[in-house]
Amino acid sequence: MALLEVSHITKSYGNNIVLDDVTFNISKGKIVGLLGPNGSGKTTLIKLINDLLKEDSGTIKVEGLDLGVETKKLISYLPDKNYLNNNMTVLELLNYFKDFYEDFRIDKAKELIGKLNLDLNQKLKTMSKGTKEKVQLILVMSRKAKLYILDEPIGGIDPAARDYIINTILTNFSNDASLLISTHLISDLEKVLDEVIFLKNGKVVRNGSTDEIRKETNMSINDLFREEFKC
Amino acid sequence: MLSKLLKYDFKNLYKTLLPIYLITLVITILTVILNNLSDTSNLFSTLNGLMVLSYVIILMVLLVGTFFLSIRDFYLDFASERGYLINTLPVKKSWIITSKFITSVVTMISSLVVMFISILILVIGNGEWSVFANGIANIFRDIPGDAVVMLILMTVLMIAAYISGLAVCYLSIALGQLKNTNKLGFSFLAYIILYIIYEMYFTFALTFVGIINPDFVRSLDNEIGVIPSVNLLFGILIGLVIIITAIITPITNYILKNKLNLE
């Protein structure tokens, strides 16, 4: 059984079809890149998987379960925006996650926060945008989830911070978990991706193992992306 | 999980409310001091006037602000970026909504308590405690048994009406968030429409009561023995408020559970 099953998902906003019959599965222990240019429907798809939006048709299952309280226990989600309460301190946020997520490893989170030399009593509103993003990532990656879903975790940040984020992601999730990561900065992530899903105008135009796609097309994923989505 | 939601909802609201409570009490004490000094000079008299005005304003801020904060908190959790956190927690939507109702009612009660304490300080500070206490004692000494029931029913009605008012606001937000743009504007529009329906519901229901029992309406006009009829009216109103709230709240829960639209 696949960890995540997305089956014939369609989503429109008025007359604008954002996702059109999207179908794919993600197995356990895979790092999957959800790749596509801005406006291709990546964030909408991720929100649907996280039950923040409702599909017009189709089904989404996580470990065979319909979306709901039980699937939220399995998914650790990093949105593409600052979503935490700015009036909370880092410590309050750690306790918040500990209270609501049984799989949250607070010691792990404190260790990662310590490496950033951040004060646990510092409020989020006093931090720079980049530091807030790192704190959010630490909270998400400190859970021992089955499926991590990261929406543009390296978009709009400097290369040094990008390395920190990629390293934090790769060193903090277990082998039996899967990772769905949306991005259009493929060169930074290509070497770690097991599979890719290319999304174009709301449709899946390519889905498969990165090795097989490279062999089949004789191109790197980055080059293929540029070819596929050239303006 | 409900207790955890309550913990964070209370923390969140009291972070703003506690400073307002503190300011209320400080303004109360300053009002008392300046009131006692107002006869000594024109300056103190003028300051006292300003302080009394500030006092009235802070009491309004206290009550309106408490209600506004509760509604704002609900809006932020279901129609803003903050919703990404609360709506991905492994908790039922009904618990989140229940937590909002409980924290909203409790914070309003605590604000009313602060207002009562503030008025007591004002009365005691102005040396009118004995007049005030005697007045209250007289009311309760002479009060008939029916009137005690009436006071209890009135209190229950006020709490039920507050919860019902919140339910209308929450449903308005739930409907407003369905739109992809200008969620706040559509929430206001939904509120206006729901409020009209809400008022029509009470008008029709009470008219219906009047039609099936004209004697009851006439008994409300009698000066003698009116209290039992008023108590019955309060009982009917409480029933009507409970019915409409019991209809509205599951709709809110259904929309937020099945039609959440966090754009």
C-alpha cells in the first residue's frame, strides 16, 4: 500500500482549473520532488493533502485513510509562508508542538535551536524572516512523522541558508518516512530526489524515478525541467 | 485535546486582555484620586473631567474589546495564515469551535467581573459605599421570590444570547472564508444577512406564541402579577436562543470541516 495516494484530483477556482485529474502515489522511504513553475498548482495540491482546501473531485488517502484527524498525525507540513503566532516565544512554540503532536521530539528541536544560537525565550516577531523560516523548519522536522510535506522550503533565501535547510531536512527524517518537497530550484535538490512529479498547468506531465527519467531522456532533471517549462 | 486548545486560546486572549484589565484598574484608581481632589483646584477639576471620560471609554473598550478579540481570534484561525497551524493539528474541528465558545464566554465574564470590581472601587473611593450597600440590601430584602427567578432567568438569557451572538459571528466567518478574495468583506455581508434572518426568526416565533396564546400577551400588560408572565417570556426566549444556536453551530462545524478554504 502506498503511503500517499492522490487519485483523479480536480480543483477549480471559478472557471480557472488549478488541478486537472492529478493522480500519483508516494511509497514509503522516498524523497519526491513536486516540480513545476509558479502557478502550476503545487501549493494548491499540497494544501489539499493537508486538508486545508477541499477538492472538487477525486480522493486523497494517507496510509489508506481518508483525510482527517488520523492523517494529520502522520503528516508534518511546512507551508510556504510564516504561519506561526508572532507573539509566541520559541519555547512556547516547542511546547505547543509537544502538546499537540505525540511524535514531536522536543529535545531534538532544542538541540537544533541551540545550534542556531537562538534564545528559547525570544519572540518570533523579533526575528528576521530567514530565522523564522528556520524555526518553522526545525519544528516540522523535529516530528517523527510518516510523511513530511515541505512547500518551497528553499524559495527566496540565500545560498548559505539554503544549505542549512537542505542539511536540516536530510539529517532529520527517518528512513521509513517519505518526503514530498515542492520547489522550482531543482539544482539544489536533484541529487537527493528519488522520484519527481512534474506539474504543468495543473496536470501531471511526468512522474517517475529520477534515475529512470535521466536514463530515458539522457538529461539531468534540472535540464529536463528547463526544457519542459521553457517560456 | 480540548483542554490543550483551551490552554492556548486562553493564553492568547489574556495576553491582550490582562493589560486592558490593568489599565482599567489604574484609570479607576486615578479617577477616584482626582475626584477627591477636584474641589481643591480648577486644574484637578479639569483633570477629573478628563479622567471620568477616560474611565467611560476604558469600560467600553473592556466590553467591546473582549467581544472583538474573540471574533478576531476565530477569524484569524479560519481565514488567515494562522489557520495553517490550527487546521493541521490532529484535533476535531468541533473541539476547536467549542474551545472558541468557552474562551469567549469566560473572557467576557472575567471582563464583567473586572468592570464590577472597578465600579466597586469607584463607589468605595468616593465614600458612597454605605449608600450603595444599603441600596443593594434593600433591593434583595424586598424582592419577591418570582423576581429572584426572573433575575436568574435574565442572567441565563444574557449568557445564552451572548453565545448565540457568537454563533452568528462564527457562521458569518465560516461563510466568508468560502470566498477566495475579500473574506472579511464577505463575512460582514454574511453577518448582515444572518442577523436579519435571526431577527425574523424571533419575530415570527414570538408572533406565533402570541397567536396560539393571546392571554399570555395580555398578561404581560397587567401591572399586577406580571412577573410570572415575564419569567415565562424569558423561558421562551431562552428556548428560542438555544434552538437557533443548536441549528447554527453544526452548520459552522460542517463548513469548516468539509469546506475549509485557506487561500
